[in-house]
Amino acid sequence: MSGLNDPETLFERSDLSIAYWRQGRFAEAEALQRDVLAASKRVLGEDHIDTIARMSYLAITYWSMSRYDEALMLQRDALNRSERVLGSDHPDTHAAKSNVNMILTAMGLPHGAGADHLDVPNTREQAAGAAHPDTKLSSLVNLAARLAHEGQHQQALGMGQQALGTALRSLGPDHPYTLTIRNNVAASLHGLGHIAQAMALHEDNLDIRRRVLGPEHPDTAQSGYNLASCYVREGRYDEAVSLLRDVVDRYTAAMGASHPETVTARALLRKATSHKR
């Protein structure tokens, strides 16, 4: 913990935890975020804006792991502190409220929380201004992910497309977060059976991730797997096998042969190989 006494180190470790979260490495994200949050409380204080933000990061990681009680308790604490320190109209306060509503919706408590959540992007736009890079984005991404998880692909697609448009304007086409959102939109298209459209987005994402992140990055392998899934659906087995062999090798090296993602990729490779014959 001694290395976390420097605020700059806290920023770096916090950014790393967010990268873990975006890669789906929730256990690693949680462990790092707990350490960073504890250090942030000690070094900066519990009501410092960076500490409050780190409460929200950990709460969303708990939400991603379906640990809703812990997520709700921590996010409500962050919301209360944000309202007291920053005010009720600050964009970070609206983001915290959005997260509380998202967690309540996941818990089924209460049903009306979902409607509040849908109103948050417009409120945040008024507070932050239409050109602010944070406007709408996190709220839309969070809600789209929740809808997709519940199988509501058409609604998730609409939210995801709005988020993608915002990310393209504020972050640019090659930003890792933009790539994540594009991947999610493609997944919604895939879930709706629009395979050709999903495939085009996954092809773009794979090309960009290879260039920006490198072929060894976990997100690049994820794009390879997603594109291969489209190829299998379209009967393009030769292309699927070529991609999946690389994906399985990279998943095995990074996560081990028994990791669920490795097992799933290996199963799809067997399926594609059997059809190829």
C-alpha cells in the first residue's frame, strides 16, 4: 500500500483498474479498486472528488459481478457525498444517480427507478453542455449493457447507437472506449439476427484494435472471437477457423486453458472445424 501514497500513482492504478473492468477482468478490477479506494480515503480524504469517483468505479464493478447489495450501498454513499460536495446539478452527481438507478433496476427495486435512469442523460446534458465529452455517454452505455444482459436487444441497440455517436464525436473512432461501445452495438445486432451488419462492425473493430492496441491485447482477441462467431453464422468456416485458432492460442496464454472464455472459444473452433470438413 505504501506505493499508493502518491496521488499520481493513485490515478495510474485507478486507470488500470478501469482497463481491467472494460476487459471483463472484474476480479482483478475489484481487488485493485479496493486498494486504490482505501488509499484515496487515507491520502485525499473521504469527501475528495477523486475518492467519490473511485467509490462509483468500485460500485459499478460490484454491479458487473452481480453483487448488487454491495454496489447499491457504496453507490448511494458516493451519491450522497457528491450531492454534498459538488451539488445536485453537477454532472458527476447525475452520473452517480444514474448508477444508483441502474443498480436498483438490476435488483428489481423499484420498477420506477428505470424511468428515472432514462431521464438522466437529458438532465446531464443540461448541466454539462451538449459538447461535454461525458454527456449522456456513461448513462447510455450502462443502460444499454443492462438491456442487452436482459435480452432486450432492440432497446439495447438504440441506446448503444446513441452512445456510439456520442463517443465518435467526443472521443474519436480509435479510442478504446469507442471500440468497446462499437463492440456492444455489434453484439446487439448479432442478437437481433442482423449478422452482416454486426460482422462489418466487428471487422472494423478488429482492424482498429490490432493497429491501436496490438495483436496481443485481450480486447483484440475478443474482437477476433466475435467476428469468428459471425463467420460461423454465415457459413464462412475457413475464415472462422483461422481466426479462432489465433484466439484460442491467445486466450490460453493470457487466461489459461480452463478459463471459461478459452473453453468457449475452443468449442466454437471445434464446431467450425467440423463444418469445414
